[in-house]
Amino acid sequence: MRIPAGRSEQWQRMLRSGRWRGCLALLTGALPALAFPAPSLWWLAGVGLVPWLLLIRSADTKRRAALDGWLGGTGYMLAVHHWLMPSLHVFIVVLAALLGLLWAPWGLLVHRMLGGPVSAAAVAPAVVVVPCGWLVIELVRSWEALGGPWGLLGASQWQVAPALRVASVGGVWLVSLVVVAVNTAVALLFVTAAARAVAAVGIVVCGLAVGSMAKWAPQPEESGVARIAVVQPGVFTGVHSAERRLALSERLTGSLAGRDLDLVVWGESSVSVDLALRPDITARIAALSRRVGADVLVNVDARQTDRSGRTGIFKSAVLVGPDGLTGDRYDKMRLVPFGEYIPARSVLGWATSLGRAAGEDRLRGTRQVTMSLPGADGGNGLRIGPLVCFESAFPDMSRRLTRDGAQLLIAQSSTSSFQHGWAPGQHASLGALRAAENGRPVVHATLTGVSTVYGPRGERVGAPLGTDTSGAAVFDVPLATGTTLYVRLGDWPVQGAAGVLALFCAFEAVRSLMRRDRGGPAGVTGEAGVTAAAVAEPVARSGP
């Protein structure tokens, strides 16, 4: 990294100082979070990792590089989850630090590939291996128990049309891979003169790859339009009162009469009672269905009994028709850690005393379902695939619904606890990625957040309902047929990244053994100096 001549000694002292360097690692790790909503500086994603990469490169030891990776990962996790602070308080720092550990082996990997004098021949492997390491970390932390796939770097490109086409080929994973590859190539421009020309070629290759996918990737063809209404009571209208919330939802739904609708969607937790045990409320919603001429998809957050006889609190998408309950019900499968259940409650139950953690664990559904809307889409019926809140962040769940025949994906959300942060906008933006990945429109209906709709290519349909809105809106949602490459092939970028890392670790191990057999210092790999075991072991620990 080039230091201005007038401040060279000052910067060098800061970089050598553990305290200052730690602060820089936290800040540079947090920088890419500005690419997400609400700042939405999407262009920053292409260079946002560069300061962090150069900081790790400048580490004088492997231990320092791993620490830079850990602190940077902690900063990133804090930045993309900062809106949880009112709920988890200081515990969010603990969680961020634990998740940040996943970036410690990545710090070693970056130091190995970018540290010391980098030859032109080493640039191409670096532009491949470093992004693969990042992608495996994203896969590991996407496990539900570790917080799920919130803040995947590729998701920051939700409003960039070429990036959405890339998502249709390899999901948000491929977008992340390209973004980190571009960052790595840009960082190499600052390393050595020998590396610059090859790094520039790498940037051009990434651009050509994105352009090729944008032009030639197969896309579904539009096949009609569904008229979908979204009802959003709003946070300033008694959202914390279940009865007032229900009454307002009913009034807003009633105002939609005569709009020739195919479906009315309510947000998450819009109903707080078991409809099977409250025929009076079910009858009221059924009357609304008859009045507007369409089924109503509500969301029940209450103690219920599922088909297997389990009784507990479920969050369920329930379809109500003109004659009452249709029998279609989906119970949320992936729950929010601490928000809807406490992992290892016997050990971590004390977290409930620090914030708004779940006082009682919700129960999980056992399978995904699709629901049929009779008479919709010109009488042919329309199949919808429901998701509940957090589940819209998981690419595999939307893909499964699409493969099961869903023509329209619906995410019911609330975000009532996070109205004044970045969470509502960031959550709503995930619908664009899911739509582009699957070639299916997505309706993101919230109780109090940002309600919006995306077409089958990830394009926004109509005007969204903001966090300050209480009302109902009708969207003409374009439907589509056909499948994307992502639906056909699945998470192949992640599998490829794991394979590349496995080959890299094997290569480093063989090279280390060969050096030992020749009598050289085992594991020395140049000025960056990191053993194969030092890279392979932590990378293996963070693998899938």
C-alpha cells in the first residue's frame, strides 16, 4: 500500500500500533455495509473491500493477518446487523465477534495470496482463491443457527440489472463471487507494478463475464398478469394492539372491493389467534373474501396445533376463502435466532434479560407448501409459494417453491421492532434477488415495514409502501414461465468455491512437503510466509 510521503512515518506507526490497527480493521470491515439499503451506495461494493484487503496484506505476521481478518469480520457483522442493537444490546457485540472469527482464516488466505511481492503469475490465482474463501464464509454463516444469510455481499446489488441477471445464473452466491473478485483485482492494482497489468485484465474479464451473462442467460417469458393487493396497517396505527391491528386490516381490505383481485396479502403476525378455534374471526375474514372477490392470505402468530398434533406457538401463512379456511397452511420452518427461539436455551437463556429475545421458543414447520388460488389467472388457477419474514433471505427456500410449481412467491414480514433503521429497506430488497434467481415475481408484504413487489427479472413493480404508510395497494404482477439456470443447477458457485479451496489447500500441503524433503524451511512460501497447515486448517474449519 502506497503511503503519502509527508505522512509515511505517521501511517507506518499507526499500522504497527495494535490499537490503531485494530480500529482500522473494524472500520474497513464495516465499510461494505454502506452498499446495502438504506445508504444504497451499491457501487461501493466493487471497491469497499479494498482497504481491508490492503490492511491484511500489510500485516507483518500471520497472527496479525488473522487478527485483521477477525476484527474486520466483526466490523462487517456489526454494521449489517446494527439494527438489532435495541433488541440484543451488548449481546450483539458478542455475536458479531463470534461470527467475525470466520474471517480469521480468510485473513490468512489474503495474506498468503497478496502479501509480499506478488508476481504477475500469482495474480490470477489470487483473483480466484480469495473470492472463493469469502464465499465459503458466506455459506457457513448462512446456517440458520448462526444468523442466516443476512448481509450477503452480493445482495447489495439488488438494484443493478446486470447483477440480477448474474443471480439468475448462480444465485446471490455468484454475485458475491464476482464482487469479491473485482475487489481483489482492484487491490492488486496497488500492490506491485508486475501485478497491475494482469489485475487490470482480471477486472476486464469480470466485466465481460457479467456482460455475457446479462445478454445470453436464459430468462423466463411473461405469461400473464395477476392482480395482487397488499394490506399494510402501519406502525403508527396501534400495531402493538392485536385487536386494533386486525380491525384496521379488515377496514383496509374492505376498501378493495370492486378491484378485480386475485389475492389479498396481509403481513406477518396480522392475526393473533388460532383461526381454527375462532370461527367468529374466520367468518369475518371469509366475508371480506366474498366482498373483494379474492382469497385472503393472512399470517397467524398464535398457539396452534399442527397436522402432527404438536401444540405450541407457530407462525403460519393461512389461506382464507369465501367459505372460510381453505385448508392451506404453511408453518414457518426457519426461525430467527433469539428473536423467535433461543439456541441452547438452557445455556443462553439469560439473553432474555438483555433485550427483546424470545421468552418462549416458537415451533417449526416440517415442510414447504404451495397453495392454489381457484379461478385466478383466467380460470387456470395460480399457485403461490409462501415464505414468512426471515425465510425470504434463504435462496434455497424460494428455489424449492419454484421447483414445486409456485408461479408467485409471497413473503409475509413485520419488522415492527426495526422501523427506524436500515432493516426494512434491506429486507424488502431481498425480494429482487429471489425474483431474479427464480424467474418468478415476488410480493413482499409487511405489517409495518416496506411492502413492495418485484417482477420475474427482479424489476420493481409499482410504488412501494414505506414504513410511514398505513394503507392498501393493488399491483399488476407479471407472471412468467420457464426456469432460470439457478433453478436448474442450484448453488453451484458455492460447490465450486469449496472445490477450489480444497485444491488450493492440497497444493499448499504438497509444496510444503516438497520443501521439507529438499531440506528447506517447511511451509515457507515467500515473503508473506504462511504454512499450508496454517491456511488449510482454519479454512477447513470454516468449510461447509
